[in-house]
Amino acid sequence: MRLLTDSLAAYLDSLSLISVFGFLVFAVMLFLLGTFTYVVVGAGFVRYADVLAGAIPIADAIMLVIVAVVSLFSVSFLATAVTLIVKMRRSMDDIQFTKLLVKFPRYVLRLMLAWGLIGVVTFLIGLVFNAVGLPGFLTALAMLVLWAFFIFLPQSMILHDKEFVDALKDSASYCVKKPLGVIVYYVITIAMLAMLLVIDVGLGQTTIFWLPVLVDTLLLFLFVIPYLEVLKANLYLTRYRLLLSGLK
């Protein structure tokens, strides 16, 4: 499909930039291996039960906050850069791109704060679900539906220069009016995570216990996340004729 190949081309064009910040996030994620978190397909997760039970050491909690802030900044920088690159490729408007580039630091900070706020809110929602005993699969399903409304938040904030509330409304509107774009994003995401899971299981057969985590984390932050950001930007830019030509 054209949309997927265009996204891959844009990803390869920005590979040098992706590598720098992808490696930064990759290095930070390695610190999670010795904390109270657990790592699946390269990403670190916090156990809600440990939080509710107060079983998290203060030192680990401080480390988690530091890791979260650094990772959030790196991913926000990467998402902003990749989104602008896709915009330039599609519009071929160097003047407009220059104007956007001047606002680059503001976009990064705005996106970092937005994702941070959303992360805190969804974490608290997860704590509530866990506290009331909601089954894990229902919690995961609820989070999947909830996050669908946030998917295109970075693209709205960066490409349309919108503030958080307006960008959130725009992203939610896209989700409701153009569900096909959300489905495409989720399908590609699930396929990539399944690939990481296969690699994790395969490498888990070796005697090197840290190898699956190392490889999956590297792939996640150097390929999966950057490519998905490119894909989202392309989906967002075809919103008014969603995939009628882009998926041919």
C-alpha cells in the first residue's frame, strides 16, 4: 500500500535524526531493568498492585520519575521532528517549514507536557480500575478505547499549531469521523508488537537472559515508535480524503 511505503520512505529519510534520539531513549530504558518495573517487548511497565500496596522503594520511585521525564522529552523531540519532516515531504513548502522550525522548541515542550498529563491521568484511571478489581483484559480494552482519542494529538498540535484543549478536540473528532485511520494505526501497531513478541520468545530460548529485552528495546525505539509517528502524520494529512488514494 502506498501509505505504508510513503511512511517507510519518510522514516528512512529521517533515520539519522531518529538514531540519535532513539539511542537516547534506548539507553534510558535500560535503567528500568533494575527497578520495580517489568519489561515486555522492549517497553517498561509499572505494576499497579505494587503502587496500591505501597511496595515501591523511594529510590525506585525517584528513578522512575527521572526516567519518565527524560524518555518523555526524547520521544516528544523525535515525534515533533518526524512530523515536521513528513509535512515538508508532502507540502514541499520550505518557507512554511522554516516557520515551523522556529517554533520547534515550543512544540517539543507543548507535546511533552500534553503526553505527561495524559500519562498521569490514564495511570490514575488504571489505579482505580485495579482497585475496584476490574479484570485485566477489560482494563486493557478500556485503555485502548481511551487512547484512540489521543492518537493524533501530536499531529494537531504541531501541524495546526493548536493548544492542548483544541488539539485534543481535533484528535477526538478525527477518531469519531475517520475511524478507518484509527483502525489502520492499531492494526499496524499490533502487527509490529506481535513481531517484537515473536523475537522476544525466540531469543528467550537462548541462555542469554538479557538479550530479548535488549533487542526488543532497540527495535522499539529505533524503528517501531518512529515509524508509527510517521504513519500517524501521513494518516492525519490525508484526513480530508482518508486513504482514498493513500492506501491504493
